[in-house]
Amino acid sequence: MNFASPYIYANVEPEFEFVSDEEYDHGMEVSNSGSSDDEDEDDSKSVPAPSCSVLPPLPPGRAEQKKGKKIFSWKKACSTNDVTESAPRHRSAPTHAPKSRKFRRADTNVVSIRLNELVAPSNMHAGDPVYCTQCQAILSKLAQIVSDGTDKVWQCNFCGERNLVDVEEEEIPQMDDVTFLIEPAPATQATGVSGREESLVIFCVDVSGSMCVTTEVPGKLRLRGSGGLKRMQSLNDSHEDQFLPRQKRDVTYVSRLQSVQAAVDHQLEEMQKDHPNRRVGLITFDNEVTVIGDGTEEETSVAGDKLTNREALVKLGKDLNTPKSIKETRKCLGDKLFSLEEGGATALGPTLVVAVAMASRHPGSKVILCTDGMANVGMGKLDDSMPDSDTGGFYENISAQAMDQGVSISVVTIKGTDCKLVELGKLADKTGGQVNIVDPLKLTQEFSTILADRTIATNVVATFNLHKQLYIHHENNDKKESRSVREVGNVTCDTEITFEYGVRPENVESKTAKEDKSEMMLSKVMEEVKTEAGAVPDANAVSEGGAEPDAVPTADTVADVEVTATSSTSAGGGPEPKSVPAELPFQLQIRYTDTEGMKALRVLTQTKPVTHDRDLAEKNIDLNVLGTHAAQKTANLALEGEYTMSRGAALMNQRLAWRSAQRAEGGPDKKAWYRRIFSKIQTVENHVSKAQMSERSRRGTTYSDEEYEDDEPISFAPEKAKKKKVKKIRARTSEVEDDMANAVYAQSRISSNKLN
């Protein structure tokens, strides 16, 4: 586990920052220059050219503000509200700018987990894990077992539950990182490592009519797979000049299909050399699905009504023979590959059903989908005639099935096409695959990258346990639970997940809470006085003879009594006052199946000190952890249709990282990290900003604007809120362009390795 800060930041009260309308409309901007951020402050003094190519007109009165007037400078606000004598414990949030939006202030309570460590389990622990009956935390080195008569009791370090256990002292884990064996690898896989040498790779190639579109390449090239062109040339019996006036003669026009054929053939050649036992299958699709397999057996075609029969398609995929190793099928498969020709529609959905069913028999397998068009035949149609209710459900079901079976799906689309990537991207996002839009002439490199990103574990489930005074923070969920279970699915060496947590407000006594408590005690004392004297004394009354009345308890005196009582109670061995302990524990449980079929549970347990000092918590921020979390969080919120939340999280985390980069102890390296990391986050933030502006230009407002009033979210009845959310997601999904979808999906699974 990697933490953004060495400390848990326990903020006394909820903290917010404000983003001016000018800054919000302009969007995120990160200086890419090598200058210091003292000079970068000038970036926010005037509005530079917008990052989006086309912007809708501004509302009346706002256009004048854009012409040379300074926008609200959050950098100056952060600088002027630095640590002062009057507020030495933490930096203040920037002041409220007029006409602004309010967002929760970002903090350092972030943890990331890099799952590449699952390659080699360490500290194998004998015996079974012992779980807390209340919170499901696992007995760790933090545990202290005491005897209660003949029983042994473990009081959970996370929830305080008393558990009867039957363990010896030597059975308690002695390391922070231990692995429990759940189930050994099957004997059938002992001699062959699934997911490495004997894995299955299935190429799903689009051969619809649009795959004949060509790209101009300099020079005269002789290409395999140009049989259709040769047949057309044979019709020119007189061999006359077929060039148009001023048409280039020293170029070759390469079709999309020819690019795919060359790229796949190159991968077959490389696999024959480097992974001769790997098995490769080929499936093509136009207005029907053709299973070529390894090229050594008769092809199987599916057409007509069968393209809408899921059960029949799954049965077909599971009944197909497993392809032989590439060292045996290289020539046959290459010949079949170059015999393909374009024509027809795009039965993409049925192809995926067959491919996933075929690959599901071999966990760790890969399905690589290459297409240039929108699915419009059979199951999973994405054209305009498809009902909204079925738009995403089909692809979510396919991805869930693939994830359960340990199959990763990668999606490669051709540059300049519309494939509804926002839907197809779900396949890669859920299964640990990759999604990209590629120039047809660069397909070879893209396929190499996908195949090099090998799966190291499948069926991965990560459970994050926190102390009961901490909770998992979800931007779009009001639940404050101390346990989070996340189905990760397939894991590669680059897979990284993050969590954000917070301290429960009721356990951090604020000034207001203390005042309320004092008032309650005052009321209690007054009641006692009333009971004893029969009446409540008047503080302003004068006793007979002009003497002052007996002192009446006040909030201040009650507070003094409270402190004394609390101290004496603690000293006397009674319950401690309700406050955050000096240290709190974290535990991560990762259940997974490795590439040999072994099932294991890895448990990592750590403690971190608590501070109420924001300045101390921000002193040594790990920008890799913070940046990875900010990137994934903003992308996932955008995919959920929460554009305003996504942009707010990006802007708030940018401010936090910028403050860290300005510290003297950070040095030039930290400033370079800040610019490098947040310039990538800026790409997605600008895409989302452009999408919101497009909404405003068409509708006069955005879907998010309808959920806020005076900077505060509007509370709707649960049923109405749910309907509005569904409507918003459907509307925004239908409007997402492929370039934006590609950028968002890439960022949603980004790791610190790729950020750098």
C-alpha cells in the first residue's frame, strides 16, 4: 500500500473551496514550460485561448469579462492564505469568489495499490486466515490475544469486536505482508503455465464494406491480400492509364483491411518465434460471423436469426475445438488471413459472444477486437434504431462474463471512424484490456503493446478495511462505510487501484460540537438546581439586602467542569473521551487466482499516525499516488455522467498538488512531476468541459446545472433522483465522441508508471 501522505489528515470540519465561473468555463490549465510556478501564476491572470476547438457563445455580459479582465486567481488565494500566526495549524481555503461553484477541498487521505506484486507471493503463512465476526478484518501482527478463563479473546483492531479464537502465539502473523494459500493449482496445469506459453489469443477482425477505405502511403508497395484489386485491374484488357489528372503516381493506397492483415500477420510471426506454444484463433465478421479458428479445420459461419440467439452463439463458442499451437498453424492461418475480403454490415455483438465463450475455457486468454464501424447487425446493435434501454446492457453483460472467466478484451478502432467507443470501451475497462484509436498504418505497434501486456492474475477481488472511525469516501455516494470490496478482475503488471478515505465527523470534536455539548451540560445543571431549589435562579436578580445571588452555571464554567471530569474519568480507568486515536490501522485483502491456477489471499496491514494539521499532512505528498488517484477518479466520474463532479475533483486535486509543488523541500523535480501528471489529467478535463459547453449551446443549460441551485446540490426524492440520473447518463452517453471516450477510458485505468 502506498499512501499520499505519511499522516492521516483528520479535518475538524468539512472544508470547501470555490471555483469562479470564469475559471470553470475556461477549464484546467497546466503550464508545460520549465519555468517555476512563480511565473506560472501569470497563467491565471488573464484568460488565454480556450483549449477546445469550438466553443458556444457566452451568456450576455460574460463576453466582456473574457476580454482582458483578470479571472479569479486561486494561486494567489492559496499564497495569501498561507500559514499565519493566527492560524498556524493549517492553510486556509481560498476566499469565496463572486459567481462561483463550491467543491469539497481535496486532501491527502488517498492510498494506492500496485498489483504487480501479485506476480510472486511472499511470506506464505501456514494455516487459515482468522476473520473478525463483525467487520471481516483478518487477524494480523497488530492483534493482541488475551486469556479470559479458558477462552482466548482477540479484540479487533478495526471495530473493537471481541472474538473468541483458537490460535497459538506462533500462528499469529508476524509480518505486515502475508499470503494465505486458499487452493493449490490444479494438477492438469502443473506442467503448463496458463496465461503465458499456452494461452489463447483470438483476433476478431472486421471485414465489413467500410474496411476497403484506403490510406495514401508514399512509394510503390507490393502487398499481400490485394486479390480484389488485382481482379479489378484484370478488367483493364488494354492496360490503359487509369490515373486521374494531377493524381500522384508514386504512392500506394492501402486499405484498412490490408493494414489489419499485415499487423496480425506480423504478430503471428513474432509469436511463432517467441511463444511457439501460444494458440491463436481468428474470427471475422461482416453481416455474418465466420469462425476460422486456427485455419486447419473447416470454417463455421453464423448468419440470419442465429445472430440474435445468445444461447446458440455461446454453445457454438464452447463446442469449438481449441486451436493448436502457433508453431503448427502458422502457415495455414496466414493463408486464411490474407484471403479475407471486405463486404457487408457489422455483426460485432454476436462475434464477441462467440469469442468470449471460446476463450472462457482458458483463463488468462485475450480477445482482440479490431473494427472501423458501429455494430448494426444482430445482438448489441449500436445504431440509431436501437432502443435506449439496450444500449449498454449487452456490453456490460459480455464484460462481466469475460471478467468472471479470466478473459481480457482489448478494443482497437480505426482513426477517423465512429464506433460508439463509449460503449465498446466498457469491454476493456472491466476486463483489464486496452482501448485505443489507431492510425491504420500503426496497427502493428498497437497489437504488440496489447500482447506484451500479459495477465498475471485473474478473478482478483480487493477488500479495503479501515478503522471504525474512518470511512471510504465516494464522491457520488453518501454511505460512509469502513469497508469496501472492489472486483478488479484481470490484472496486469500495470494495474493500479486507489481508494480515498475520510475521518468520521462525529469523531472529530469541532468547536461547534463542544459548544453544543456545553449547552447540554448547562441545561442538565440548571435542571438539577431547579429540582433542589424548587425554582430556577435568575442570574440578573439581586438577593435581599443587595447581595449577589449564588453563582449561576454558565457555558464557560460548565466547560471547565467538563475538562476536569473527563480527565478524572480517564485517569480512573473509565472510558476514554470520544476522539481520534494517535494511530489508525489499514488492511488490504487481495483474493486472486494466479497464472497456474493457484488461489491465494494476500493480506497487507499498516498503521498511520493521525494529524489535525493540514500543513503537516501536505508537507511530503507523494504526487504519484495523488496524481494516479485524481486521474482515475475524474475519469470514472465522467464515465458515470457526473461531469461537474469530475471537473471539480480535477481542479481541487490540481490545487492540492500545486501547493505541494511550491514547497521549498519539493525542489524542481516536484514541479516537473506536477506539470507532467496534471497535463495528462487536463486532457480529459478539457474534453468534459467541451462536452458541457456543447450541452449549454444546444439546451441553454447543462444536465448538471439543473441539479444545483446557489452552488448547492438540490435534494430530490430518491425515485426522482434516480430517474434524473438515468436520463442524464443516457443522454450524455449518446453524445460522447470517440476521441473523448478513448481519452477517458485510457485515464480510468492509468497507473503511476504510465503517468511518468
